[in-house]
Amino acid sequence: MEPDPLWYKDAVLYELHVRAFYDSAGDGIGDFGGLTRKLDYLEDLGVTAVWLLPFYPSPLRDDGYDIADYEDVHPDYGTLPHFRAFLREAHRRGIRVITELVVNHTSDQHPWFQRARRAPPGSKERDFYVWSDTPEKYKEARIIFKDFEPSNWTWDPVAKAYYWHRFYAHQPDLNYDNPAVKEAVFRVMEKWMAMGVDGMRLDAIPYLYEREGGNCENLPEGHQFLRELRARVDRKFPGRVFVAEANQWPEDASAYFGNGDECHMNFHFPLMPRLYMALQMEDRFPIVDILQQTPPIPENCQWAMFLRNHDELTLEMVTEEERDYMWRTYARDPKARINLGIRRRLAPLLNNNRRKIELMNSLLLAMPGTPVIYYGDEIGMGDNFYLGDRNGVRTPMQWNGDRNAGFSSGNPQRLYLPVITEPEYHFESVNVEAQLNNPSSLLWWMKRLIALRKRHRAFGRGELEFLHPDNPRVLAFVRRFQDERILVVANLSRFTQAAQMDLSAHKGCVPVELFGRSRFPVVGEAPYLFTLGPHSFYWFALQAPAAPGAAAPQLEKLPELNLPESLQSALEGDEREAIEALLPDFLRRQRWFGAKSRTIQHAQIREALPVELGDQGRAALCLVQVAYAESEAQMYQVPLMLSFGAAADKLREQHRHGVLAAARVRGRDDLALLHDAAYEPAFPRALLVAMARQRSAGGWNGRLHASSARLLREAGQRVAHLPATVLAGEQSNTSFALGQRFVLKLFRRVDEGVNPDFEVSRFLSEQVGFPHAPPFAGALEYRAHGHEHTLGVLHGFVANEGDAWSYTLGHLDRYFEQVVSRRGGYGGVGAPPVLPAGLLDRSGAELSAASTELVGGYLEAARLLGQRTAALHIALASETADPAFAPEPFGALYQRGLYQSMRNLAGRTLQNLNARLSGLAEPARSAAAAVLARRDAILNLFRALTNRPITAWRIRIHGDYHLGQVLWTGKDFVILDFEGEVTRPIGERRIKRNALRDVVAMLRSFNYATHAAQLRQEKLGVVPASRLPQLEPWGRHWNDAVTGVFLRAYLAQAGKSRFLPQAREELEALLALYQLERALYEVGYEMDHRPDWLQIPLQGILQLLQDKVR
């Protein structure tokens, strides 16, 4: 082999477990003899290095990572001579060998531990491990295997002390504060290096040391140990490599390279889940963002890139929102989830979609790093997550269609794990032999891809430069090394895409497609256009020269259907297709349909639940799956029914938008209307009766379950006669007032899981008795195949005078009238009274008599609302055994994830703002430009989240808190609508967050009310348009006074509650961060829905940044 000290930069690694690859002894367990026989296959595949999982003597309670002897081979796999023979044969084929150095822990069966537990405290032998008389030490260290271990400490009855373990209890951690431990590890490393191994993967390297006051990860002492280890190997065994397993965010992971004097390579854990995320979201942002966050690394270092490995697809280095998204997308079956990850192989993760598999492998081999391929993924092997732990992705290699998949000649019952027999991935069809005989197989494609990568050193050693196509579904970048430039273009969408990109820096070059050597048109100054098929990609050598969704349609004439005697028959018969064809236009006419800008491909009725309406017949509560061209499908609730005669005429006149079609019904002469049943009063009344009687009804695939709480049960039979009316003002759902007793809300968009409005309101009513929210009365749930969906929730009616938004605008109107009419004020040269600049300063200061007189009675309302908001959070922070509501500390992992979430929001929003900048009107354009110029300041402000631990706790919060979500009863406030932001998935809305998010949302709502009222003054005739700017300082004064009083009342009521930071500095920082996050969210919302209001959040951002400078 060539003595290139940087050989690992051009390598293609192949990860395998000896026991999983090939059994030469017929005992059902792979061994070194079998692996040696299969080296020709690996050479033919094109890999240049093999990474072997632990093969040392072990109880095998953690797949060999629980080592009982570092210096030998597990007898199941062979002997040391067998290993040496394998090593020799691998080197003869030009294949290097990387083994495992599991330095963090041993098995509890290791002689070191057996000696330690019996040795007296303080002895050299005892101190090989970390012991304590109490499990209270290092409490800030997270528990990594939360599914299996309740603590990082375990009591040892022999030692009569607790020992420390970051993983399983049978894997005690070594004590690196003991110099003898380091020397023992050095000796182990030197033995295997002297034998000829080319490198060692350092398992769990961030956890070697323990110190109080932190999370016991990434400590300086660990980096010092690595420098010592590296110096020793460089001195004695030049050309060998260390590969770090540091599952950390990029800035922490990159630290394991040191200054080129620690590890040669490190796995890029944060990128891996974002490859899957970008593919499902059809958006390049997750990939681009995480690589832009990745710091530069020393020249002699390299990232290791991977799609899958022997562990779960780890989701530790994502935000909680991203983790929820990944679980919903790639692990719908909860059994596929383990710890903080997904125990699935590549092909099943991608639904065995060949195009997706090829696209992901193309990205793996084109990214800046060394690719690592997990055994069997080159043929698309399946998995079996029912085997427990991570064993489902560690099954025998599938060589042919014979017994045991050609892996072993032994009795099938002796296999260490069963082979895959799931029909889609059965070893009889998915195996090496079958694919070698098919030149179009995945295996042959992988061989060609690997060979192509090996011909171009730019992939392994080149710089990375992202391009910015105008289509976010297209990822494009250039890899550059010396004189070689390779352009990679990938379509992340399942549909054909066109994209233009600026290649003018390569003007005059000819893109030559690397697979077929096809020459594309020469690059010029103009944007270069590519069209890409679904999930396709291109690799080009750059050689030097020799569409928006449809608008809502206008309903001119009703379409006409021919239907059988009943709607249920039509939905179950051939007529269903005709009804489904009308649904896209119908949906786009509905106020509650949230995807009007998307292109609907089709809408399919997936379920029809019968609802008996008495004399009005029967309605069908339909669940409609809507598929889009741009994104994943959504489910909507559309109750349908037929009406005749006068009822039909009334519908045509008053609710035409709710009508799908006219219908000729077999056996009737009059024309019917097929329409949304929400406009028939008997429908909500029937649902109310069903809840009161706790009825259940079966559909095609599941059942509708109606349940009641005490409030509804006490109402008795009278509920059947309550009048029902549709409430105006709902944006995302449909609500009904049932007399003045109840309000029923139907959730139009239906997601899997318990809707927070149901969950939180029931908790507040039944668990803590919170008096300032509508009482919970009942719910409608759909259950199918072990999953539940909330369809509706019932609350007690609250007599009110309107929402707090209207109440606030009324006060603001009177305030501005007073300002305009006062002498020396708006009409003259006066200015508002001066208030402290900072929010916390204002909350702690008493208002002057002049300010109190100006703002008037609303100050008392703001004070009351602050108190009620705090009372809500105190209720939600109640001690409870319910894990959905039990408060949780921030924790370092969540804290870092929160920063990433905020960064993601900023990146997407500012990118979108920049793309729309030229089309904005003044003054929004200037404000947008100013915000864009402060991009670094915004990111730096968010970055402050990672600077120190946050002491505040996380609880369930309202999640979409603003003045419109609060009712004014005439003397008090009532908080309602705990649904959260309806555009977000239910799992994300149920995440526990800090209460200050709600507080900030209300502060921003006051700001919006101020601007809205200011603009109203022209329409109300208070001031002409030309003089509106003179109201702005007075509007700011009202907002500053009100928000200060609101926050002061909130903090006083909340007191020492643990969901609040107790230090003023931390409180001030979190308020600023959440305000900035909220304003960025508002920028995105206003760009899409109300461009005329965009100025409000933009000015809010600029004001926040200015306050931070002060």
C-alpha cells in the first residue's frame, strides 16, 4: 500500500461486524475465517478500508462494546492467528483495517473491574473506575440511554459503593484521573498497532472525565489525553489514524481534531439526520445550514460521513422540533424508536425507494469527508426492529438465496440473529449473488459510484462551496481541489424540478457529466438552468474551454353529480371518485384550509364516519387526505351531507362557499346539494348528544369515540334541544355555540396524536382546577390501528364582551383621541413622557402621573392580564405524575437544540426576506435591508444561548398566546385556545418550553395592537394620513407603559416559580432572545399573509438589536 500519511482522506470505509459477515465454522456466528474469504467481495466493491466493530472477549450484552479483555479475540470469532491472517490478506488487497478502542468503559466482567470492586477504597486497583458513596454527584450529566437506565450511578453490593457509567449499568466507566488507567490504555493501543492495524475508532470519547458543575462532556482533560495518545502513535506508528466518535454539535465535535494533534477523523453526527430531513422536507436548508455552522478543521484532519451504522439513527444533535419531525416521518411505528433515535436500516428508512437510496448515497460520497458504508446497505438490506435493542440492523449479511442467506451452513436456529424474511427485503430476493447477476442492481450501481468517486480526489480533499439556486428543492455545490472542480446538483424533491444558479465564476467552463461524459452547454454570465428528474442528481466536471399554487377559484356554476339513494352508498361506491375530484376546489374556498398557496395533486377520502341527524338524515364525517406537489400530505376533516328543498335553497344563498355540488339523487325528483355539514345545525347538536351519551361509531378503518366530562354529564338530556350556530372569526377550525351552555370546536386539520387544546384544557379543568379558562366538557376522538386523532373538543360557554384584541383597540382609540386633543402634545411641540429604555427597567419603574393619566384604565387591565398569565403558567407547572405535564429542566442538550432551532428560523426567514427584498414597498424595503445587514448580530445574539447553563425550567405553555386568544368578560380575562400554532405538527406543539415564550408573544401582541390602532386613526377621522407618523412616539409610549406594567404583574405573581430564571441577567437575556425569535416568526408570517404589516416585526427586530447595543 502507498505510504500516504493522508490516505484516509481518499478512503471509502466499510463498517461491519465480524459475527454478522460470514460464518466459516457452521456454528451460526461469523468469524475471521469467513471474513477473510469475503475480502475479494470487498475489494470488488471498491472499498479501501474496513472498520471492524469490537471483536474482543465480551459477555456481548452490548454487541461487544462491553469488553472483558482488550488483548484477545472472542473465541466465537476465532483466535489471534486468525486475526493476523485476515489483516495480512486485507493489506495484500490494498484494504486497510480500522478496529475499535473502547476507551470510556469496560464490561463489568473485565478483570480490572472485578479487582476494583473487591479492592479497598483509595487503592490503585479500586481507582481504575469512578466510585462514590452517593449517586448525587455529577447531576448535570445527561442520561444517554434513557430508555434503559434511570441513572448514571449503579450500586455495587460487593464494593458497597456506587460506580459511574455513562451507558449501560454493566459498562462501568474507567477513571482517567488515575495515571495507571491511561498507561493501560496506551499498552492496549500499542499492541494492536504493532500487530499492523491501520487505525482505531475511539468510542464515546467525549465522556472520559467527570467534573462537577457541568455536563461531564467535552472536558479539557479529555482533549489533553487525546493529545498524549496521538503523540505516542505519531512517534511509534506514523501513518496510523484515530477516528473519534463524538456525537456532538459541530463546534464541539470539531474540537476533537485539536490543532491537528488529536484525532485524524471524526464522525459528522449533526449532518447525518439533516440529510434525511432535507430529503423529506424537499428543502436544502438543513444540509446547508449545518455545514455552514461546521468550523474549518486542520489540513491534516477529515470528517467521516455516514448514512447509517450499527447504532440507532441518532437524533441527539437535532432540535426537539426536528426530532419530532424525524420520528413522525421515519419512525411512525413507536417500536422503531429507541433512546433518541431510530433503529432502522437505510432502505427501510427510505421506503425501499431506489431513487432516494441512490440520491442519498450520491450525497454521502460527494460531501466533504470520507464516506462510511454500513454492511448490507450496498444491496438494500432490510431490518427487523422487533429483535430488540439495535439488533434489528445487525442481522446476518445476505449472500445468496440459499439457507441462512448463504451466511452460514449451520442450523438456522443456531444463528446469532435470524436472517431477514420480511417479503419486501427477504434474503431470497435481496442478496449479493442475485445483484451481481443483474447489472442494473443497486450493488452494481454502488460499485460504479464508488469507482467514480475514487477517480476524483476533489471529493476527498477538496473545498466546499455552496451555490444558491433559485429553487430551494435543489442542492448545489462545488468541490474544488487544485485544478479540479466538480459541480454537484441534487433534486431533493419527488417531482421534476427546474433551477437556475449563478455559475458566472466558472464562465467559459463546460460541465461534463461524469457518469456518461455528456457535455452540457458552456457556462456564461446568465444564470445556468438545470432540469432534474425526481430525486435525481448530477456530478459534473467543470472543464476549462478548448412554479405557486393555484388561486382559490370563483364558484360560478355548481357542478352536478348523480348519486345513489344515500351519501354513504356514494362514498363507498364508484361515485366517490367524482366527489373526490371536486374536493381540491372546495378546499381552496374554505377559510380554514391552510395550504391555499400549495398545488393540490389530489384529495382522497380515507375515512367516512356516520353521524345520525334524526329527521335530517345522516352526515358522513370524512377524513380527507390532501396530497401536494411541494410537500407532504395533510389530513383534513370535512363532514358531508345532502340537503333538499328549503334547506338547500338557504345554503345556496348564505353558504355557497360550503357547497361541493348539486346532486341528482336516485329516487327523488328535487335537486339536492352536497355540502359541508357544519352549516346544518343538527350536525353539531348530534355531536353534542354523542358526547353526552359517550357513543362510538365505526367507519371504514377505525372508530369515532365521543366522551364527556362532568360539566356535560350534569347538563342531562336538555342538550339535545340546544340551538346551534357557527361562530364567526375562526381562522383554522370551525366552532359552534350551542345555546349559551357550550362551545364545540372541530379541528379541520387533523394530525395524529392528542391535540393540545384537548389535553391542556382537560388538565387545567380536571387536574388543577384553573378558573381562568373555559371548563372542559368533552371530546371527539378517532382511533385506528393503534393511533388516535383528536377531531373536536367541547368547552363550557363563557359569557364575554369580546376578545382582548377588540377591547385593547377600543382603549387605544380613546388614547389616541386624547393625545390628538391635548394641548402641547400631538398638535403642538410636546412629546410623550420619558420611560426607561429597557423592558425590565420599565417593569421595575413606577409610571409618572402623566403616563398613568394618559394610558388610563388600561393599565389595570394589563396588570390583571399579567397576573392571569402567571397563574396559567403556575397551573401548568404543577407537580404531576403525568409525563406530558411534568416540568423539566432546560438541560445542555435542549439548550443547544433551542439555539439550533432559533438559528434555523433566522436562516430561513432572512433567506426568504432577501429573495423578496426587491419586491417590497417602502418603508418595509429599507427596514428589511437594515435587518439583513444585521444577520450576524442576530445569529450572535442567539448564540448567547450556548454560553451558560439556563436555570429556568420547561413546562407546557399556551403556545400561541396573543390578545385574540383571551376573552374579556367585563371584569376579568379568560384564556382559551390551547391548540398552539396550528401550522406546526402536534408533536412539536406538545414540546415543553419556557413560559417566557408566552410572555413575549403577548408583549408582541401589544405591539401589534398599537400599530393597528395607529393606522385606524385615519379611517376614524382622528388624523389625516400625512400626520400619522407624528403619532408613532405616542404609540411607543403606550406600548412601553403597558408592557412594563404587564411584565411587572406577571413577575410578581410568578414569584420564585422555577419556570422563571432567578437571576436578572438570565431573565433579561431570555426575554430578548424570545422576542427576537417571535419577531422573526412574524416576519415570515407577514411576508406570506400580510405584506402591508411586514414593517411591524422588522422594526421590532431593529429596536431589539438597538436595545442590546445600549
